Amino acid sequence: QVRLVESGGGLVQPGGSLRLSCAVSGNLAIIDYMNWYRQAPGGQRELVATLSSSGSMVYEDSVRGRFTVTRDGGWITTFYLQMKYLKPEDTAVYYCSANFQAFWGQGTQVTVSS
């Protein structure tokens, strides 16, 4: 099993920055991909960014160039989402996951508003 705990959400003004963290524990050997999803009010959960164990990164079109995923640890003990130039439409609950939808964190709220 894998345990994921997010932190770092909050309220930020448009154009601001925020870094989300995801503490990863458990059986790390079964993780091939780490992901960030988000779900806006009334919307579906969408995939925002993916980091593979080989180091490749994939971003959803609306966040490419603004969001960056990084990690700590031999493969991964902490997974980060650095968000810059935030927009009101980035407001959502952000979820960390492993192997896409196999394991989930509890989510952290990000609100972009003046």
C-alpha cells in the first residue's frame, strides 16, 4: 500500500505562486508514476501533471509553463507541485496520486482570488 498526504494549499492572489507537497510513504517500489489531479467546484477531476520513475514529465495544456513537478528522495519521498502565475481558474481541490488512480491523498484546497 501507498500513503499520500498533501499540504501547502491556501488562498493566493492572481499572479501569485504556491507550492504543494505530497508526503509519500509505504511500498514505494510499486510506484511507477506520481500525479497531481485537481477538481474545481462542479467539475470533474482532471489530470494536471505526471512524473514517471524514469524522470519524464507531462503537463496538462493549461498549466504547461506555469506548473512544475519535482521530487525528493531516491525515487520519491516527497512530491511537489510548484505553481506560478496562478489564475482564478486554477481554483480547485488538488490531489496527489500514485499510479494515476491507484492511490489518493486527501486533497488540499487552492483558491486564487483577489
